Amino acid sequence: MAVVLDPSTLSYSEFVKRFMLSGRPVLIKGLCADWGANQQWTTDGLPDFAKLKRLPDVRVPVVHSSGGDYQCSEMNLHEFLCYWERRRDAAASSDEPEIYLKDWHYVEEILGGEGERRASLYPVPVYFEDDWFNKYGLKGDSDIDDFRFVYWGPRGTCTPVHMDVLGSFSWSANICGRKRWRFFRPEHSHLLRDRSGLQTVTHLDCYDTSAFPHVRTAPVVDVVQEAGDCVFVPSGWHHQVDNLDDCMSINHNWADAANIREVLRVLLADLRRVEGLLASDRGLFDTDVEYTLACQRIVHANNGVDLYGFVAFLLRCVSGEMEAHRALGNGDDASVSKVERAMKLLSLYRLGHLLATLASGGYGPTRPSGGDAAARKEESCCADVLSAVRLIADELTSASGAELQDEVCAMARASKGEAVSLGKNDNDDVAPPAVRGIEEIWGAVRARGWTSDD
């Protein structure tokens, strides 16, 4: 695993090319050593319970663990802090259970969302600022549409083997304590499964070797994260994280142009699984639309968003990324790197491709209200999607400079991975110049008869 000893030597452009597009984890030393959270939460590198108990006594999500079994529940914050303080004072002789405060929406629930209070706690590092989940709202209509989390836990607690939600990227900044990370490449994930290939091992230090015979053969990337360090986790990497000391960390899950297709792939895989489960009961639904909506409700329950909500999210991304691209100007600003400009063009290209792909499958930003499959497609392929694709086509066509377009193409290939498909020929192949790809998308829209050429 790559380790960057000095964050001042790692530019955004280098991070994009070396780690984000290629899907490689990296540990950045000292990136969060001087964040406000250090003063607000700790003293002398340890959790300061007197400071923490000044926070409102809200309900917080916790995980109780015992012998490899994990149970999620809630408890009052001050109750958890008292438990943690007792456990720390009792040290290794404590009979207290292991309780880990995880996935707490601290920014939303304590700081009231984005603003000066969040900025005083921590800045979002420049490498991770292009955060579509938290910037544009993945879920849209959810009370908590937030992928920013706080993790607080005593020594010995852990997050067992998992892959991050919805195939997202994540970053984890350690405010105090040390964490041990064990990573597994996506191509080795099958080695973590049982003999049936259906269940992934839970804990790397406590599992049935006869049921999971290949875990010990899986190549592992093993690294210790110190206080002040930040870890970038690419999409698709399984990992386990153990707290070697009392730890406090800040985590974001996020997506951008480099991995947004992976998010869609996760949703599509879940949809296909749900359709398989409901296939034998399809005759119970009066229409195809009722069956489709039933499947989407389950996907929404599993992921917090279904494919119709995902289209609405992509449209919000188009609006924001179009504005961000235009804000970069015409290339006269020397402080804006070629990679920054290329990432915005890649964002628009990817958004246009995914919208056209989803529209071809009958998915729009609103759920159908009735009718047969043809009516569903007509209703879903609405003016909002078509207008967004046309806007993107126009924007990319006007983007000047063959060198910049070649950069976009190189970045697209670097982050290509498996093509997204709805069962049709929907490969995201890019050939210079970049505008050719988006023109092909717009041509496909016209060819399918969704709009006229005018």
C-alpha cells in the first residue's frame, strides 16, 4: 500500500492519477493532525470525556460485539461516554462488553449540517472535495441524506470485513489512536467467501476455517494508521478495521466521475437479485408496472435509493457539475490544472452516458403511475433527462483543446472497469476526441425515437 509521508507533496492531480482513477488505497501521513476536532474532542492525544459530555445527550448508533457476533442498537451519548470512560480506566481487566459508536451523523445531528461549525471541526481535504453524495444529496427525499460519519470506540473494537456502501469511495481521518486496516483487492473478494460462494467472512481473526477455506490464501494489504493520518479506500475493496487504541475518526463515503458507474452497478446487482426472488410471484401483480414498482421499493429499502431516485440524483449532479465546469472559465486561469478541467469534462461525459443508459431502460426521475411497459418508457423518458443530455452534448462539443480532450479520454480509460449494462449494448467506450462519445450518446437518444433532430 502506498504511504505519502508529507501531504504537501501530493497534489490533487497526482492523487487523481495515482490512486483515485486506478483504484489504489493510500495512507496520507499527518493530513488531519491539526484539525479542530483534536482540540474539541481530545487532550494530550486521548479522548477528553469532560469535553465530550458537554455535547447534547442524543441517541447514537452503537454496535455490541461478542465472540464475533455483532448487534446494532442505540443508546444515549452520555451513557456510551460513561461506559467508555469506565472501560478505559479498568484497562485490560475490564469485563465490560465491547461497544462501538459507529455511523453517527455527527455533522447533521450536532452541528446542524454544512457550515462554519463543520469547517471548524474539520476541513474536507482537497483530494475528496468532489463529493457528489454529500454535495447533491443521493437520496433526495430522506430525512438524513448524509454520508458523513463519526466513529468513536475503545481499544479492541472493530469494523468487521465489509465493502463500503453502494460501491462508494471512502476516506477515514484518525483524530486519536491507532487503527489496523486489512485490505483485499476486488479481484480477490471470492477468496473471502464460504464454500457456497454466497457468504463473506465476518471477522478475519475469528472464523470457521472449514466453512471459509480460502480466506487464509487471500493476499492482504496490512497497514497501521496513526493519529493524524488519513486513509483513502477505493471502491470494491473489502477491508476490516481494528482499533488498536481508543480511537476517534471522521469518515465520508462519496462518489464522483471516477466511480459513479460502480454505484449504479451495485444498484443494478441488487435489482437483479430482487427480481430473481420475486420471479415466481410475478403473476400476482396485475401489471408490469406494479411488479417493477414492487422491485424498486425493495431496492430502495436495501440501499436508501432506487433507480428512479438515482436518475433524479444524476440530474442534480448535472446541474452542479455544469456550473462547476463553467466556473473554471476558458482555461486562462493558470491555477486550475489540466486534470481539474478534465475531471469536470469527465463528470459531464459520465453523467450523460448514465442518463442515456438508464433512459433506454425506461428509468426517469419519477416513478411511473400506471400503464403498460411502453407507456412506462414514454412516461419515464421525460423532458428533464433529454434536456440534460442535450446540455451535456452542447457543453462538451464547445470544450476546446485536443490536448484536454485527450486527457479526458485517458482518465476515462484509467477508471473504466466493467461497463454498465441494462442488458443492451451500453458500453462506455471513449475514443478521442471526447466529444465523439457524447455525440454518440445523443445520437442513440435520437435513434430510439425519444426526440426529434431539431
